[in-house]
Amino acid sequence: MSAGATTVFLVVVTARFIVPLFIPRFPLPAIVAALVLDGIDQTIFQTFGYDPPGYQNYDKAMDVYYLAIAYLATLRNWASMPAVEIARFLYFYRLAGVVLFEFTGWRAILLIFPNTFEYFFIAYEIVRLRWNPTRYGFRWWCLLAAAIWIFVKLPQEWWIHIAQLDVTDTVAAYPVAAAVVALVAVGLAIGVWIWARPRLPRPDWSWHVHADPLPPPSVTTPRVLSAATLEKVVLIGLLSVIFGELLPDLRSTGLELFLGIAAFVVVNAAVTLWVAGTSFKAATMAGAFAARLVLNTGLVIVAAWLLGRGDLNVGATLFFVVLLSLLTLLDDRYRPAYEYRKLRESAVVSSGTTR
């Protein structure tokens, strides 16, 4: 690989790692940027004369990484509890499907477990640009998710994973069909602008691209063994199993990796709660991330010593330490916002019931 191709490769990979970190603060532009990067990165590589070996594994890893951050962003930002619950189901449903696919290799699984979460996230954030999402109830969000699932994701998943067609190759083979599709898309856009736009409800606010400030933390006392910790274990455990299947020369089985990550997550939760009760608090996210890296690196060293595992794969181990540290930190920072909104909504429902 030439020096130029190496530089391009490093720039694209770095961008795919950094851009998702903006999703919690700038949800819509950041996830669209991540989606665009996902769609064009291989084309960029090939333009510069480089086709990365194992590209599919790398691409899958980057996909589950940025969608994990998008899911955690729903906990931080979304005011509509029905939308959060639907997003939670869509995200973990897809995550389970990806795990099954990694163990079976049966491509139809990705059609049965489509990635509806990603477009549902985008749809919510489009609504939030001008309207308060809490004005819509569970049924409305459920119908929106169903429409995305049936009319958008199922055809797309069939195209990619069952038919295994490539857009570039198809356009080259059928230029007339591509022109017809483009004309239909333009016609739909004009129709939406002329017919649908005047019928939209009055906006609740001006353009709302950035996320709202975090609400006050929940007044409930968090516990180590809780539903939140269980969800965190499932989230990071399944992600780690997926990454473990993609990484070369990983000597742990999927179950061993899941159980090991589960233990690390629980220890992280315990340490986080202990630190919360002391004066040892990091002033910034970067400081908290660095502290968590040190903690998890120490835990790995101790665990390797206790288990007599002196032959650790340094690259894979470092990767998992960074992943675990980043996602547990974001979860710990953002989940209290979700708990606060959930508690507030429950109080409103209870007061309405009593009256």
C-alpha cells in the first residue's frame, strides 16, 4: 500500500471512530455523517487504489460501534419515553440478530432482524428539529417504526444481504433504471414539498439541531445489581461478542468473552457508585475516560495474573479495554437523564390518575 493510500485509510478510519462521538450532542447531523461515511468509505479506498483486506469485518465493527453510541444518545436526549422504549427494542433486536449471524453465517437472519433502529433514530431527530416529540404517543411512534421496518429496511436488507447487489454495479448495468429511480425520488420530494409541507402542524420551536442540556440527575439511588446494570451487561457483552468474532486470533469463546465482559461491567458499576460518593470526581469527560482506562487496564492485568493467562493478545485486549471504558462511561453519564425523565413522566401519569 502506498503512502498516500495509507494516509487516506487512516483518515477515513479515524473519522469513522470520531464522528459518532458527536451524536450525543448533535444527533441528526452526526448520525447522517456516520451513515454517509459508512456508505462511501470503500469507494474512497478503491479510488486511491486500495481495497482493505477484511473490509467487511471492519465495516461491521464500525457499524455496531456508532449505533451503540446512537442508542446511548437516546438515553441522554430523547424526551419521549414511548420513543425510547421502541428504540430500545429495535436496537437490541438488531443486536441479537447480528450475534446470531456471526455464529451461523446465515444471511437471511439480517433480513429477519433488520436495522430499523438507525432510521427510526433519524426519523425522531427529524421530528425534533421543529416539533416537540412528546406531543406524539406510543401508537404514533410504533406506526412510524413499522413503516420504516416494512417499506424501507426490509427492501434494503434484502438488496444488501439476500440479493447481495451493489448500487454502483447496478447503476452501471442499468443506467435507464437508475434515471427512472432518480426521477421518482425527485417527484416524491416535490410532492412532499407541495402537498405535505402545508399540512404539517405548527412548529413548536425554531430549528433544533443541537441536543438539549442534560436534565438534573435522577433522585433515585442507583444500585450495582439493577436493571440498568443488566442492560449494560447485555449491551456491552453482545457488542464484545460481535467484535470478538471479527477480531483475528482471539482465543476466548463467545460465552467466555461475554461472561468476562459482564464481570468487568459489574466492577465498573461498583467503582462508579463508590466514586460518586467521594470527592474523587473527574472534571471532564476526557479525565473520566482516562481514569476508566487506567482502572480497566489494571483489572485486565490482575485477571490475567489470577487466571494464569500470560499470553494475552495485546491488540485485541487494548481494543476491548477502550470499548468497555468508552461505552460504560457514556452509559453512566447519560442513563441518569433517562431515569429523570422516566420518573417525571410516571409522576405526571400518577397525578393524572389520582385526579
